[in-house]
Amino acid sequence: MDKISSPYKKLKEIIIGKYKGRMYHRDFDKKWFIELNGKRTVIESNGSFFKEIDTLYKPKNPFPTHWDHFYNELIDGVEDEILKRFG
């Protein structure tokens, strides 16, 4: 099992810990990879945040445009949303 560490620790705890998936970052091309239920999703940054990942966290304002515009708290219904987006 992958080591669960920051960033996105709370999200990783669900994807890796509960669903036995994988979530990892490739630094040289700034991409996140999520493997869940046999499906692999590649998430690229828009330069300010990873929309598909960051929007699983509660926003600090109505129109977040940067990774630090989110609280370190997952949205309500996050597990269903994870399965919808990545599973």
C-alpha cells in the first residue's frame, strides 16, 4: 500500500486506505495520477491548482482559482464524488 502523506492526505486516506486505490504525483510534469476500480485518471494543473482534486475540498470563497483558496476539509458527500470522478 502507498504511504499516505501530504499533500491531499485526507483524500488519499479515502482513495488508498478505504478503496485500495493509488494516488501519486509525478513531479517532472506536474501531474497527479489516481487509480481506482481499474480506472486510471491523469490530472493536470492549470498552473494554479488541480481542479478535479482541489474541488473535493471546501472552498474558502465562492470562486476559488488557486489551491490555497480551499480549506483542508473535504466536501460533504466526497466519497460519492470520488467514485463518480475517478472510479
